[in-house]
Amino acid sequence: MRVILAEDSTLLREGLVRLLAEEGHEVTAAVGDAEALLGAVEREPPDIVVVDVRMPPTHTDEGLRAALEIRRRRPGAAVLVLSQYVERRYAAELLSAEHGGVGYLLKDRVMQVGEFLSALDRVAAGGAAFDPEVVRQLLARSTRVDPLARLTPRESEVLSLMAEGYANPAVAERLHVSQSAVEKHVNAIFEKLEIRASTGYNRRVLAVLSYLRS
């Protein structure tokens, strides 16, 4: 897998380069600012971009805006965002994109190497990978205005795992239930959210978007 890495911390950047290389991935560019990231992607589009949210010169949201610009220029480009904090608006904007291949992990998750590499693979394959804490904060809403209040606690758990990018078998494994039970929960979620089967739309993504927009 060809990876472009954008991280302004030299220590973390070099550590990630070494980790990815040891796992057999090719880091085609490792840069420290958003402008260099955009240039690297234009010169040699990778299989996935891994980018920090806060980068020079202001260390606010340059990396996130660069990620969104990459997605604008190249719809479907796989982007995995790393952040120290949850930037709720930007995370929702990334997930609301028409195409898959997006992820948002807190940097603490990188220290759990297996989970980080699994998220990298899912995003590069066109799936989604959202940190559980990101999902928790994005889905935290008052039931007074939340149209998803009709969901049962178990259905909410299933939808939360869906938002993290897990397919039905993985959801079943984490909740210690059968895959058929998960499928029933997913269908119930679609029904309660009035998400009909329609050619050209991914109902799982639409269900997560309903959560984020509630």
C-alpha cells in the first residue's frame, strides 16, 4: 500500500514511517505541513493519506482542511485523519461525503498498533474507521431533539459500531451475539430511520449520517 503521511511532529512522523515500512507499506512522502501534503498528492496520488488535523503555520485546522480539499479534488480518495482532540464539525463533514474511504482516529489510538493498522486497511479499502470516542461525541445528542430516540439501546450500540466502520460479522463478535441478530438490528435501524433500499445509496452510511445530523 502506498501511503502519504502528513504530521508536523518529527518524532511521531518518523515513528509512523518506520511502523508502516515494517508492515510492508510504502511511504511515498512524509511531510510536515498541509501545503507540502497537497503537492505530494498531486505529484503521486497514493492509496491512502494519513494526516494530522493541526499543522503549521497556525496549528489549528490546516491538516483537516487539506484532507477535505483532497477529497474535493479526488472524490473517493482514502483519507485517515489523526487528531489529539475531536473536531466534531469536520469529522461529520468527512463522514457525510458521498464516497467512502474515510477515517478519524485520536492519536492515542495510534499507540494501539493493531487497531491503527486495521483502521488503515479498512479506509484504504473504501470503508470507514472512526475512533470510538469520536463516535461517542458525535452521537451525543439530547433525546428531546433526537429523532433516533426510537432506537433501543442495543440498536444504538450496533449503529455506533457501524459508524466505527465495522461490518456485521465484526459487530456480532464485539457484542457477543449472532450475525443474524445483528442483521435484524440493522434492518430495524433502517426501518425506524425510514431509510429505504435505493439503488446508488449505501444505507449503512445514510443511517450513520442520520445520527450525526440529529
